[in-house]
Amino acid sequence: MAKSDACNKPPLLEISDLHTYFFLEGGPSKAVEGLDLAVPRGKTVGLVGESGCGKSATSLSIMRLIPSPPGKIVRGRIVFDGVDLLSLPPDDMRRVRGREIAMIFQEPMSSLNPVFTVGYQIVEMIRNHEAVAKKEAWARAVDLLRRVRIPAPEQRADEYPHQLSGGMRQRVMIAMALACSPKLLIADEPTTALDVTIQAQIMELFEEIRQGTDMSVLLVTHNLGIVAQTADEVAVMYAGHIVEQAATRPLFASPLHPYTQGLLESIPKTTSTAERLHVISGNVPDPSHKPPGCPFNPRCPKATDRCRSEMPPTVELQPGHIVRCWEASAGRSGN
Amino acid sequence: MAEETQQSLSLSRLALKKLRKHRLAMAGLYVLGLLYLTCFVFSDFIAPYHFDNEGRDLNHMPPSIARIRIFDAEGNTCRPFIYRMSYERDEYYRQVWVEDKTERYPIRLFAKGDEHRLLGFIPTRVRLFGVDQPARFYLFGADVRGRDLFSRIVYGGRISLSIGLAGVAVSFTIGMLVGGVSGYYGGPVDNVVQRICEMVMMIPSFFLLLALRASLPMEMGSVQIYFMLVVIMSFIGWAGMARVVRGMVLSVRSQEYVEAARAIGQSDFKIITHHILPQTLSYAIVSITLSIPGYILGESSLSLLGLGIQDPYASWGNLLSEAMAVVHIQSHPWILLPGVFIFLTVMSFNFLGDGLRDAFDPKSQLVGKEFGKI
């Protein structure tokens, strides 16, 4: 069903062969290296990976907000709604930001300017992109706050960020992101800084809002639980590459890449009687000194000599299930 | 909810609270308030004479403040009065001042004096105090042309006190913008801008001041001269500010809300002026207060050398120019009084700036304890 939709229409966002490097003194740090990713219209795509794997660099690349210097998008195409974002002049790109693609940041505490009222900041967002009178924009801001379930929005709009709780602030950020009805919402770890009950509420709100519109969401997170709950598709990222991508159910049911398998095994289970939690040994490789071959090989229990010398290609093993692993593809083709 | 708002005082409110406990700073604030009120709002009213009202036969008249009588000839108290003064020359051609004791001139409040416009628009002759003609009440004595030094100090304050504010306003606007741009864009822009700042700062400022003054025509109207002084001094002053603001911008720039502002598609100019520069404001306020004295002194030095405000207009600097000759100071020491006002203003600004710095410094835990002692 999801598949046929994606086939009929071109995806809203299509990233191909994206390379984002940070040129540091010790040589280029390859945060994103040959990333391919598509976000279909009206779907939520989860981008999962541990810290330092290039998730945030990817989302910032889409917005073209990579801090430069030292960061630079070296190669690749990011096509959004038929437009190549990387070749847009800066002024046009500025109009895309916030209006077409909105972004929610990880830290609701620090993403709001402490010296302005939240209402003012939403108004600023609206008036940035649309020629509306201040009063009208204010009314819309209050409406948005109501939409994200902030109680007494008229009063809250007049308050400063420090007067709101973390969950409220994240709601304000969501309201702000929704202000211009963007086609794509990039949520960069939207719930990481919140406690668990608030996390659930915020994710519920996300779901609710998304169902009301045809907005696509790129959900960047390291929280597999949230992805399982909300995403239609999941892309697993490791050391700047997408190592596995599939619809949510098949991915969680039968992960193909050893890294994904490791991630899923690491989730603490209440039914398990094991003394210690499962861990994937080792660390994410330093992006400026990646090992040759598959970047996961030093940590992979199934690594072979081939994995240590050659980068595996991306293979679509099952319809809609893509994986980048010698072992997985060998095992499948052997079957 | 109500509790939350009560507890969370804003930074400026907190700073104000701390400032109130800083006695020297508060004293400075009051002195400055008094000076500015006197010189700007009520200058015409408080000064008994117009700044160019000459008493031709009263050059270097000694201060009347020392000759106010409150006892009449019989030794009874009466309302304060003065005698009319005139001078004769002794054999060394020195002035010998004598009082004409035939007639008393009581000091009147709300006396009629030179015509002026109260608060700038109400035409009136009433001034705060004065004596009847032909006597003259020269509180701080007279200058070489027999003009009331007190009145000239009050009128001169309009220039000396405002030039600090004007100069600071110009140089800080430039400094904040240049520093903001330099810090925000970073990279080569930053490099070039900072080298330019260093070049400006490298030149000894007083010589630069003189050189700039010399490069401009000597014959100018007083208003032109005033603006020229502001421009010259701001030209020198912006660089230091730009450097410090740049440093602060570098730290604010990496804040998430700046990135968030970029993510909602705000223009760079708006991000700099809206999201970044306000964060440097608490520093700027302190720095502004501490640098105003520099402008006041700069104006005074130029005027003292005859390069600034010209007679008949008064500024504290050009009032002092008469005191450059030691002979004058010996025989009429009161011509040094404008210097006292410069001193008072500069000290007050410094104390206030000090207090503001402590008040805005989030690390200062001195509230109550240490401030009380100062």
C-alpha cells in the first residue's frame, strides 16, 4: 500500500549520493558519505543511528545550515518537491526554510530566544514568510498554540520561554514549525531532552497533527521505540551511510544488517532474565579515520576479509527493503 | 504559575536590585541625574544669565558665593543680599575689588533675568535666582570677559555632557554592527574586519584626534564643530567595541536559538540585530557607561587646545582653556571650576559603570555582603 503510493508520485524529498564533510585540521571529517534517502509525501521516515553517525549533519544538509567553514556539502543532490536545493540561490533557500521545510531542534530549552515572548517568536516566523498584519499574525500564533494543546494560549503567548516547562516549550517549537504549513518537517531528536511521559504526549501530538495534514516528517532520533511507534519507514544510519532501510514492520521483525540486529538486541526487555544488557562492542569510528571497507567491520560479529577491504553496495533484498552488507546479501542470494 | 513568575526575576531586574545596593554607583547615578537635569532640562532656568551676557567692567569678578551677606550692618540676620562690586587698579595694575556698601541687592528667587524659553517653548524672563540690576550675582565668579562662570558651566554642560552620549551612540552603533557582522560570518570577513579594527586602535588616539581635526576646515559653525567632534571621536571609538562584541557574538552564535532562527528562514541582518546583539547588551551598557568619560575628556582636550567648541559658546573644555596660564590660576583660581565638573562627571560615570558591571555579572555573589561595605 505504502509502496504503491510512493511509486505513483515522486517522493517529496530525494537525497542522492550526499557527501557532507567537515574540513578540520586533522583532515576532512566525513560526516555523511554517499547517503541516499527518500521521504515520500505524507509519510513519516525515521532516521535512526547512534550519536555521531551523521544524522544531524544530514538534517542540517537538507536545510543547508551546515556551519561553514568548516562544513561543506561536497557532492550530491537534494531534490525537494522538484527543486534541487543545493543549487538554489541563498535568498530562495531562505524562503524554503521555515515555509516549505520546517525544523524542530533537540533542545527546546535553548531553541527559543530567551528575550522574546513565545507569541512574538511565532509571529516573527509567520511574518517572515507571509505579509500579514501583526494582529492577524498574533491571532494565528494563539491558534497554533491552541492546536498544540497549550492550555490558556492567549496568556501563554505573552510569556517568556523561561516561564514554560520543557514539554510546553517543545510544543511551542512545534507550533512554530507548523506556522506556515510546511510540506516537510524535520524533527531532530524532538523528544530527547524531555522526560518519558512528556515524550509520549509530544509524539501523540505529532501523530495527530500529521494526520490532519499531508505533511511529511523526517524523524531523526536514536530512540527506536519512538520510531517503531510513529514512522512508516525507517532508515538506519551508520558512520555516514544508510546501512538499512525498510518499512517499519519488516525492519523490526527481520532486520538484515548486523548493526540493526545489534541495535534491536540492545533494547532492554522486561522479559529478559539476562544479568547484563546486550551491547554492540566498540565505538562509532572517528569520521575522519574510518576503517577501510565496511565502516562497521571492526564491531561486526560476522565480519569477513571482504568486509575489511571493500565497501558493500546497496542492495534491495526484498521489495522496499534495502541493505548495505556483504553478509546479508550473500546469505539472501544463497537462499 | 504566579509563584513561577515571582521567582524568576529577569536579568535586568536582578541587575537593578544589585545596583541599588552599590552605594558609589547609586551616588554616581544621582549626581549624573542632577547634572543632566540641570544642564538639559532646566539650563535656561537655573543659569541666572545668558551664556554670552557680558559685564564689561566685571572681568574676573570673584565668586559672589563668598560674599553673600546674611547680617546687616547692625548684626541682625536678614534675607541674603550682596553688594555691587567694582574694581580699581593698584600700583602694579592688579585688580582690587571693592564693594559698594550704599545699597543692598537681595538675592531673589524667581528673579527676572535674560529672556529664554523654559523647557524650550515657554517664553519667559523668570530664572531661578538673581539680583536686581545693575548688580550682578556671579555665583562662581566671572571669566575674562565678565561673563558668569556658573551660567557658562551650566550651558557648557549641554555640550560636554551630550557629546559623550552622542559620541557613544554613534560609535557603539557602528561597533556593535561591525562586531556583530564580523563575529557572525567569521572566516575571512572576520579576519579582514578585525585587522582594520586593530589598525584603528594602533594609532595613538589623541594624535589621531588632532590629525583628523587638522584635516578638516578650521572655520566652521559651532553646530558643525559639534557634529565634527562627535564624528571624529566615534571614528576612533568604534574599534574597541567592535572587537569585544565580536568575541561575544562568537559565543552567542552557536546557541541553538540562533540556528533555529536560521532554520525558520530569517535573514542574516535580522538574526544579528534581533537574536545576537541583544545578548551582548548587558555588556554594552556597562561598556557604554565606562567609555562616556573618554568622550567628555576628548571634547574637553580638543576644546582646551582651541580646536573644539569656540567662544562665545561654552563647553567645559574651552572654559578651562583660560586656565592654561598659571598666572591666571594664581590670581583667579575659580576659573578651574569647570574642571571640577568634568571630574565629577567622569568619576560618576566610572562608579556607575563599575556598579553596572558588578550588577550584570552573573558570577558576582557579592550581593549584600560586599556591596554594603563599599
